[in-house]
Amino acid sequence: QAPIISHSFSVESKEWIQRFIRSHHFVKTVFTDTADMSGSIARDSNGKAQVIDEALFNSTGWVCHNLSKLNNNRKSYKACVAQGQGLSGKTFQEYMNYLRAHPVYMTFGENVPRPPIARLAHRLATLP
């Protein structure tokens, strides 16, 4: 029986996590760079150009390094997600770019402790 929801692709830059994804999930493609996901084609982890499948649902985690409690400079990155600064802001912006290029029915974003929900909701609501 076919699954109700299929895991059509993942995006991960770290090779060891790519191996984990492939060994624990039935995933067709693993892309390596979120910056490439706003087009219709991106390179997979083998360097091969692949069409980015359209999806109804999306689950994305963006880098939380700048906001992590392990980062002693996190206070200087308080608005980094909203401003697109640091790695946390950059990967969040790439997530937004993906959603602009590939509209989905529902998306789940995670990885930022206490995200600015009002700003996030506003940004999602204002996507073209």
C-alpha cells in the first residue's frame, strides 16, 4: 500500500546526515543547498541536476546556531531571522524563497527557540 504522505526530498549539506536520511527514510532525492531550492532544478548530493518535486506539505528546519543558548553572542542576533542575518536568518530566508517558488498547502517550520510567531505568521501570510 502506498503511503498517504511520501517523503519526496530532503535538503542537507552534511554528508553524514545525508547518509542517515537515506538509511532511515524512503526519500527520492537529497539536495545539498537550501539556496538552490527557489528554482525548478537543483543539484542533488551526487552532483546531478534534479527537478524539485512540487509538494502539498512541507516541513523545514532552519539553522538555529545564531539563536542557540550555546551561542554566547546570541543576544546580538535577536532579530536575525526577521532581518535575514547570520546563518539562522540566511537559511530562514532561503525557506521563504522556496515557499515563494513552490507554494504548498501547509508548511511546518522549526528550529528556532521561541520564534517571533507574529512576524513569522505575517511573513507567511504576505507570500505572493
